[in-house]
Amino acid sequence: MTEEEVQKLVKAKFDQYAAEYFSMRRPGFNIESNCLSQEHGIAEFIIATDANQGIQFYEKGNAKVLANKSIEIVAGGKQEDNGAFAITLDGRSGHILIKALDGDLILEGVNVKINATGDDGDVSIKSGKTASIESPEINIKGTKVDVSASSDCHIQGGTCEIYSQTGDVMFASGQDSILGPTLLDTIINFSDRAENQIGIGN
């Protein structure tokens, strides 16, 4: 292409965007629509302040709300039905990520529920130091439940009961000698399973 043809092409594109471009500038803020952004393509609507705060909507479907310090969302002040949702975050597809990179992440409510609704859904809680649960009553129920520790494991209570529905209750120690030869395979399997759960030797 010649330089003249390139200039005509650029002018045509510029005229195309400029024809639908809108801008209104006021002291402290400005409003723009149908403008081309560097990262997200065509911006449908932007409100921006002189301090680089604002709301942005893009033609691709992205939206951003930016504040230099904090954002507070308040709703439900006149909600008559206490069972209704005052605030909803709905991710129709994709993931939802909530981060507090330099502070605490606090979820607080009269009741707090975490539900994994997928057929193979998982709930994972991981901590680099401690994970604590404190309640007057704690219930743990599952088809298969494993409790393991790579170091000390303490189970204590005012009354302790251990019940096996379909088989014997087995207690074994890595320091115990094998007194009954017929129990050799059972104890080896029990030991291997325990080591796999706590990752001994890894």
C-alpha cells in the first residue's frame, strides 16, 4: 500500500469511530462513550474522575468499578422480607475471585453457609499455619472420613466412643510388634493406608 492509501484507511477508521464518539468534560470528571481503549477495545460508557476513579463498561461485556481507597455497597435498609437477598453476586459462567492480599477476608452473618452444588463439587480450606473450628457442637458426617496428622494427633473428650458398623475396630502402632501372623496382611494394609494419608516419606 502506498502512503496515501494508508492515510485514507486511517482517516476512514478515524471517521468511523469519531462519528459515534461522545465526550463531556466537567471540572473534576469526564464522561465518554464509544471510544477505543488500549486493553479492552471499544468502551461503551466511561465515567472517570481527575483522581483516576470511575465506572467503565466495554463493548466486549467487561465492566470495572475503580476506587483509590474503598468501595461500600449497602442495601436492604427497607427490606421487609428477611429471607430475601439484599445483595447478589451472580457469576453466570466462569469463576468468582475475592482477594484480600494484605488484610483479613471476613465473612460474617447470622448463619454462614458454604455449598458446593456440583455432582463432583469440592470444598477446600487450606492454611499455611492453622485452621480452627470452635463451636458448642460440631458434626462431621461423610461416606468416607479420614483424620491424619504427620506429627502429633490428639483426640480427647469427657466421653469418647468408637464404633465400627461392619467390622472390627483396629488400633495399630508403627512401634508395635506383630504378635499374630494371621493379622500380617491386615496390619500392613492399615499401615500403608495411614502413611499415604499423611504423606510419610514424601
